[in-house]
Amino acid sequence: MGRGYIVEDAVEGYLSKLCEQQAGPVTGLLIGQSSTQRDFVVMATRTPQREEPTLAAGKSLDKEWVTEHARQLSRMLPGGLSVLGVFIIADTDAKDTLTTLRQLVFAVENLISSERLWNPADDDVTDCVTLHVNPKTRKTVCRTFDIKDPKSMAKPADWKYQSGVCSSWSMVSCCLNVNVLVPLPDNRTGAENMDKCLKEGLKVWAHQIQSGVCLIDGKKLPEDAELTAGQRRNVRQTYTAQLLITPDDQRLTDVVQQCGGSVSVSEAIHSRAYLHSNKPKAKLAEKLLKRDVVSTVATRVQMLLEELLMSEEGSKGSRRDKQQTEQFCLPRRIFYPVKVSGPVCVCDYQFSDEGLSEVTDRLKEMLDIDAAEEDLDTRQETPAEIRERDVAAEPTVGTIEALEPRRNNYIGVAMATTVALLATAASMLYLSDI
């Protein structure tokens, strides 16, 4: 027998509900956490219906639509939660869907991993799960594929339902003040090129996060220390972490390059990670929390750039002045508890011009969750505000300090990251033309 999957019994009820409603093949994603010994599945969500059916509708699955759903959904998962695989509900034989499921699970993983800025670890689990459910017999067939091996063959896996899978999971959280400065080339032509520059700049910052020191409840724990050692079994624990970042050697001296402007990403974020209750180690807590820090910053920047790109397409022909400074509010993070027994939450990002109803609409579309506005946790980060102020004024927490233009269009590349514990958070993205 291959890997074992411990599955929240609410997933069984959800899949049964889809079996009763389905009028054709239904695909979806499985969400949970992997460990070296077994995997934990806490949620399942179907692929949203496409507003404009494709020409191939009814004949074959829309692989691009499924993978795009996975990409957007992965942004809504905090540390410790990820897309573990895909499921399909179809009355065809499980063997007939094997090729389709294999293509889907590889395509999903390839697209999601393309957006990650953190480096994979040697102990990362590379098996992804596929599940076939027959709506008539309710028989389930579970298989896994090693997504790091393009020639990977299907392996059988054990699929067991259990109640309260994540009821005693631990949570590690931290607040971090981020300040990243990224130069832009002279020949940038819009948000698309800016995307490439920002991604490279954020990769440097992500490396600093991954190599930083993590204190849990004020202590640097040994990697192999059991996080819940000495605690009562099956009782959820909450920990507060601090990330201490030191500059890289290559950052001690400025790197000078010609550029046409810069982007300053400044925000105070709330980050968290959930850990399974099977003797989690301090090393795992640190890894998942750091990945969430990197992912949540990258997600916000990417979402804003997508908005800017759409705005550019809608206003073609208009040009920015050479000497121009623009400030944009990055979206804030909002959490929503998963409707199972346990502390686990999913999240969404709210732009300053959006209401809570738009957040609940996205939760419904992406995760098939009927969320109530009063249950949204909006306390962790406060919305950013853009205030008009003099360029030479002292910067305040959560705002951006404007940069003086440089006469020769050169800028020293120094990406400063400051760590601080904050009760609230605000964020901005600041662009300046040199």
C-alpha cells in the first residue's frame, strides 16, 4: 500500500452532495497538509462553473480552467495548507479517468509552483493525490503520482475518513514589517515588465526570509524539538513567532545600475501557519511560517499588478509623465474559519474599494463556502490609507517614504527588511519615475 490519507468526514459529506447534484463529470481540488508519514485532507471544493462554456464542453474537461482555479485558490491558503491533488466525480470506470487525472494533477502543480518564490526543501513531499468517485456506487479509487517525476506511474493509496482531523492542530503566527525596494529598467513599458522586475527583487528578499532566524514564543528551538512537547495531547496550541532577518553579504555594498524608476513595497503583514497534531517539529513550524510570509507578500503584489495591467489595457494611449509618483494600496488579508471542528482558516485579500460582500462572493466561488460577513476575521490587518503629505515629511508606520529623483538616473540597490511586532497592519506599493 502507498501513502495514507486521513480525511475530514465533512469531505465525505461534501462529495456525496456533489454526487447527488451532478449532471455530468465534476472536478475539484483537495486541500490539506502533507507529512512524511501521512497526509491530511481537510477540505474539498469543486471547480467553479464557467460563465461562457467552451466549444469542447461536454466532450472533455477544461484543463486550463481547472488549473486556473487551483492557482487562484492556492493564494487563499495560509501556511500549512496547500492543494494536495484533484478529484473527479464521473460514472465512467476509474481506469478510464486515470489519464485525465494524471494530466490534471501535473498541470495544477506546475502552475502553482511557477508562482512560488521560496525554494523547495529536501524533505518536501512530492506525491500528489487523485481521487475518482463513482456517483452511482459511491466507490472511491485513490491514487498518487510523484509530480517531480514526469514518468511517474500511479500508485494506490489508502483513503480513510475521520472526524475532527484538524481539531487539535497548532497555529504559529507572526507580524512582520516589510520594506522592499526594487529598481526598474529604463525600457520598462508597463505592468508586464514590472512584474518580472518585482519577481526578481522579491526573490532576493524571499531568500533573506528563508535564511532568517525564527523565534517561537521568544525562544530559538532546536530543529528536531517537538513543538507540542510537554503539552496535553489533542489540545490545540497557539504560538507567537518572530523572524529576525540579517542582511546578505552582497548587500553590505551598494550595487549600482542604471534604471528608470523604482518600486517600493512597504507593508506590515500578519502571517500564520497551521501544523498537524502528529508530533510536529519546530523545523516544520519555521518552514511553513516563512513560506506563508513570502507567499502572502508575493500574492498581494501580483494581485495589484494584475489590476494595473487591466487598467492599462482599458486606457491605452495615455502615457505617464516622466516625473511621476504613484501610490497604491495593497490588499489586506482577511481570514475565515473552515466549517469543521478546528482552528483552521482560509483567507482572502480585500482591496480598499471593496466591501465584505465581495470577499464572501469569492469564498463562495473559489472554495464553495457560504460565508457570513460577521464571521470574517478583519482584525489582523487594518486597511491602508493614502494620505497626502509633503515629500520631506517623516514617514509613519504603514506608509511610504517618497524618493528624491536622481539626476543621473542611477540608484543604489539596497533592499532593506526590518522586523517588528505590530498589532495592526497597513500596506502600500509605491512607484516612482526617475
